[in-house]
Amino acid sequence: MTLLGRSREREALDRLVRAARSGRGGVLVVHGVPGVGKTALLDDTASNAQEFLVLRTAGAEAEQEFPYAALHRFCGPALDRIDQLPAPQRDALAVAFGLAAGPAPNQFVVALAVLGLLSSLATEQPVLGLIDDAHWLDRGSSLALAFVARRLVAERIGIVFATRDVGAALVRLPVLQVEALGHRDARTLLEAALLFPLDEQVIERLIAEADGNPLALIELPRDRTTAELAGGFGLPATATVDARMEQSFRRRVAALPREVRTLILIAASDPTGDPLLVWRAAAAMGVSQSAAVEAESTGLIVLHPQVAFRHPLVRSSVYRAAGQDERTDVHRALAVATDAHVDPDRRAWHLGQTVIVPDEEIAADLEQMAARAQARGGLAAGAAFLKRSAELTVSPALRAGRALVAAGAKYEAAAIDDAVVLLDMAEGGPLDDFQLAQAEVLRARIAFVTNRGSDAPRLLLAAARRLEPLDVALSRETYLDALGSAMFSGRLSITPNPREVARAALAAPKVPHPRPVDLLLDGLAARVADGPATGTARLREALQVYARHDSTAVEGPRWRWLAGRLAGFVWDYSTWDTLTAEHVRAARDVGMLAELPLALVSRVGVHLLAGEMATAAALVEEAEMLAAATSNAAPPAYGAISLAAFRGNEDELAGLAAAAGRDFRARGESMGLTALSWAAAALCNALGRYDDAFEAAVEATNDAGETWYAALAVVELIEAASRTGRRERAAQAVDSLSESTRASDTPWARGIEARSRALLADGEAVETLYREAIEWFEPTALRVDLARTHLLYGEWLRREGRRVDARSELRTAHELFSEFEMEGFAERTRVELEATGEHVRGRPFHPDDKLTSQESHVARLAAEGHTNRQIAEYLFISQKTVEYHLKKAYRKLDVTSRTQLARRLAQVARPLPGGTR
């Protein structure tokens, strides 16, 4: 197709090619309606990149259910390099492409493997990836290619997607909107395409009808007679351009002889482009080879060397125009022509299109096909085949069971709406007791995913009870789900509340040999139902089991995330550190990129309390980047909220509160609202606005079912209340705090309690308590609590008139807060310190001041001795990107080697507990 009037689009694509050629990477989503010229732009870009290795693929509407089909075509020229990949990536890609047998690959490890393949190719020559009809890519291919596109920073790789719709996979990527042609260009194109001159009035009518669409300008006049064109008849005025083009293609095909139409329909019904398969099916339907000549003479299709249509609209219009009987016959012929040993899945899929009424044999084939698709990591494809299998099942009981399995598969593939429909189908049929319980669990989990509050705790509790006589182990896991859900929803929960769920869990049947998850359930339930004195010891015992590496072999990351959070709840910083570090490591090792953002966010608090703002910021940034790279929803905002509060950034916290608050309320997520109130209390205490801090802390501590931020808010409430003359309220809060701190009896707990009691004490007891708190904090990594204690102690000393002693404590606090980049507390300390008569110097140089979060992350990993390849695998980027960030870090820090880098960063080295960070 002509590129008339496309100078803007061509320049944008030329810039991408230049960037890729120079090693700066590049990605562009070419977006526009059908026929506007997207494919022509891809062709033109390929022709202008002659020194590039050009890799091409295209989505196909009929192929969306085949996992990694488009990606396999895209990677074909690079598969000889598969053995150069790290073993996990090599194995995942081989299984995904059906080159080897093995366990179902993680879809994100497959994506990493593709990035590795392209990076390997790009070391020899620049690579240009062109993906047409991206809106029809199968889910696995779409995820992998979009992931790769988002990781291009310093590679000689350019990727262009052409799509009608910028769907979820491509959001936040640079977009080039391909607009309709202007009147002058449209007229020039139309006149070049016409075979004979037309009246001015008819030309203008054609231009108006085509609405600037190049394909319409070329195609719409082709199926009109001379008389129709001359008179201006036969040009529908109400249909859309897409519809008019489809009508044009349909009329042109309908005018062909029957066997030519049949041949074109066979080609339209199979997206592989394999001419041998098409001809085997054509022969089975009695189509002669002479039909090929006439089919190709239409200009709509070519049959050699691969079957290809002039435009995707041709394929779709031919298929949609055919009657149901015609499509059935064609799919049956294609099923017969497909080798059951070489490609059993495609054969089963074609057979699935041949029946309308239930057919058990085909339903069983589709069920097996789903298992094979899932074994290759095709969750979405497997779910689609299971759905079709359920629809074609004869037996009501078997149909309901298959629908239930399909609903679970759709849920795992994140197709929540489809899962609900299939779950309704399953519950409409005869299910046994265990299946009914499974259905209840699935419906509850769907409710929790879509709306953290609402009915999720009630549904999960009911499901757990139903499972008790059927599967005690699964019942207990569901009780833990129910308890976690109730704590998430907190005061927004309809019913039951966390304590009711905890009591039900404690009364439920036990397993003969408790697993780590059983210990976690018993400990948490006891802590929630009976309070700190009874439950803390049991919960800490369970957490110690999770902190041992051998527990990770028997249980996945699902419960480690909860265990890590609960360690913080019982003031066990070292176990919190260990569990969250292990969670991140495990998610990285197996490439669980959907799980990793949550793991990273859960670890942010560990670094914040250690005063490591740059590291915490890098985790927040990485979580957001991974969510974008995997097209997942943004990670929970808790990390960003906490970081803003610690840094004392009021404007940033206000912005986060506005956006996250709406989301938390919509989802019924009381924990999020409590987090916002705690963050506001901490920030206001830092800024010395104690009345505001008190009000926010009271709001946070009103959520009795919340297990983390409400406890932290009690500490803020005590400080704010003591500063505003609310001693009785502060004393009540200290009593509440001491219930949990004394039960935990950790250095963190003992230090927090001593500092809080000092705020209400009198006389010599004040100094004794502050010194006790400092002694508890000093040997730990809890440097922010240490700094806050020095600040409070210094403020008390100044009020007591001991200015010299106060300066020492305040100077220490100011140096720490400045190093931590906690601007609110640093300013509060500066004011106090200057009130003692001491001039405060500016904040000393910090190497991280010069580095971005990503540069800092890469630099620190390099300084620890990790190779570029290890860093690339750790951060899910290419080695070239590691080199890029490391080179910038070297330049900014004025070093030339890893040894010098380590020495430079060691200038601000901090003690790390247990070597876990």
C-alpha cells in the first residue's frame, strides 16, 4: 500500500531505527483503524533497515488460543542460540515452543529467555522486531513481546507493534497514532488507483465515504461497475469504513466460482499459513488445483510460498461471511488434514469448531488439549479449551465438573468475567460435596480479587467450613485465606470480623502432622482471637519455621508473604528481614514476575526502618517497572505511601492519598485506609504538627481488625498525645502497646516501649527510659527508631535546661536523619539543635545523591561482587542494560573499577543484620 502523506509516521519510525542502530533501544506502538496503513509502515521500516536482522510475526484471530504461536514464529531465526541461555530460561523456552518436554514454564521466564535471545543476536547486528495485528496475539506471545519492549534501554534492538487497539499489554508504551489521509492526499491516492476517469461529484463522494482510509480508497471502487461509479450509485452511506471494506471484500469473493470460494475459506480458517495443509484439506473437499490460479488473480490472497491474505480484513470478512455449514465442513477437512501425531492440539481445535451439539469424544479431546497447553505454560489457552470442552460435554455431571475446572483455569489466567460465567454454569449442574466446596472457594477468591472487602471473608469462611469433612488440609488453608481477607477488609468488612474468623479456625479440625501453614494459621488465629499474651508466642514459633530455608521447599511464596508481614506485626525485625529477603529471592529465582512486585513492596519497610531510603525507593521503582513490563495492575501503593511519609514529602503523600484512597475505598480495603492514616500521623509528627498527627493516629487505631499499620499508629499516637497535653489518652495507648511489646520481647519491642514510656515519665525515670531505648536499638539495624529516640531525648534535655547534653543527642539525630534523607524529621531536629545555640551544617555528600534508583541498585550489586550476567538475571534486564547503568554510575562517582566502586559506596556503609540484605 502507498505511504502517501505519511511523512510524520515515517520520521517517527526512522528515529526508532536510528536509536536501535546506535544502541539506545526503542519501541513504538503504531495504532490505527483497519486499512489506515499500519502494515505498509512496517514494510517500509523493514526496507529502510537493511543492515538489521528483521524478525516478524503477526497475530491471527483464529490463533489466539494457541500459546506462544506468534512468538514461536518471531523467534525462529534465533532458536539456534537457545543453548546459550541460562538453563532455566533455555528449558522454559524449549517447553513453551514444544521443543522439549518438562514442567509448565513460568511465562515470565519465557519472556526473559526471549530478551536474552534478542540481546545475543544484537551483539552481532542490530535487530528490528515487527509485530503486526498485535491485538490478535495469543496471551503468551503478547506478554513476552511487551515485556521485552519495556526492558530495552541500551540494546541495539527496536520493536514496533502495529495494532488496532492499545490493549492492556501495550499500555504506557510510546504510541504513534496513524491518522486518516487529508483530502489532497486522499484524492491523489484515489485517482492513482482508478482505471478510468470519474466525474468530479463521484470522486468527492468516494473520498467522503472512504473517510481518508487508504485501503478503502483503493478497495471500495473495485467491486463497482462502470455504470455504478459513473452515476454514484452503490456507495453505502451509513456503514462504517470497516464495514464497507468488509462488504467490498465479501462481494468480490461471492462473485467467484464455488471451489475458488471454498479454497479461500479453507485458507481463512487456518492461520498457520501452511500451503500443504491447505491443499490437503482442499483435496478432501474436492477442490482442484486450478482454483489456485483464479484465487490468486483476485489479488486478495497468495498461496505460495506461504498462504497470506492481502489484508487481515480479507481473512476475517471471508470467514464471517461463510455460513455455519460451510465453516463446519472446512474445519472438518482441516482436522482430517492435520497430523494427529505432529499437531494434536490444532486438530482438536478444528474438530471443536465442527460441532454445535454436545459431543463427548471432542470434549475429551479438548480437555486433553487444555492439559497440553497448560503444560507449555499457556494458561489462557488451556482455560479456553476447557471452556469449550465443558460446552460440548454430554453428561450434566461431567459438564458441571469440567465447567468448574475451566472456571478455575480462567481465574488463574486472570479472566475473571469468564470465570464467573463458568462458575455459574458449574453451580447449575450436579456437583458433589467436594466440588461444591471448591466452587465456594473459587467464588470467594474471585470476590477477594475484585473487591477486598464485601463478601470475601464470609464466602471464604463458609467454604472452609464446608471443606472440613472433605479435605482438612485444604479447609485449613481456606481458613487462613478467610482470616487474611477479614484483616484486609477490617472495619469495612460486612461480616464476619477477624476475631470471629479466628475463633472458627481455632475450633476447626486439625491435621495429624502440622505443616508450616497450619502453624501459621494457629498462631495468627490465637493472636487475633485471644490477644498478644496468648497468641504471640505461637505466632513467633510459626514464623521461625518459615524463616528456616527448608520450609520453602514444601510451600510456595503465597504464605511467605503473609509470614513476613506478620513478623513485623510482632516486632520481630530480624525475622521480617529474613522472610521478605527469602520471598524476593525465591520470586526472582523462578521468575515469578507477577509475584515479585508484591514481594518487593513487602520488603520496603525493612529498608525504611534501617534508614535506607534509596534502597527502599529502588524497590518501589522496580515493583512499578515490573508491573508495567508485565502489563499487570500497579503494585499495592503501601511502599510508596510509606516512603513518602518517611521522607517527609507532604505533597507526594497527598497525591498518593488521593489516588490510593479512592482505590482502597472502592475495593473495601480497610488496611489501605489505615496505612494512609498512619502515614499522615508519622508525617505530621515529623513536621511538629502534633494535633494533626493525633487525629490521624486515632483514625488509624480505630481499625481493630488491622494487624500492622494500626499497631505502628499507636506509637505515633503516644508521641502526638504527649505533645498536646492528652496524657490520659497517651497512657491508655502505652498500656495497649505494652500488651504486644512485652509478649514479643524483642529488641525492637523493648526499645519502642521504653521510648514511649519515657514520653509520659517524670524525673530521673525519663532519662533512664531514653537510655534504655537507645541501648536496645543501637545493636540493631533499626536506625530510624534510634534516630527518633535521640531526637526525643535531646528535646527533653533542652527543656530541662541541659543544653550541652541536648546538643550531643540532637547532633546525632540530625546527622542520622540527614543521612537517611528524612527531611521532615531532619528539619524538626535542626530547629531544636539551633535552639541550643549550635549552628547546623548542610547535609554531607551521599553517593546515592548522584545516582538514579536503578543506577544505585546496579552499582551496589556490582560492588557486592555480582557479575553483569548475575545482575541482569536478578533485575530482569539485559546485560547490555547493566553495562549501561554501571558505566553511568562509574562516571558519576568518578571510579573506574568494581573495587573503587565498593570503596566509594562503603563511605556510607551501614550495618546489616544477619547478612540478609
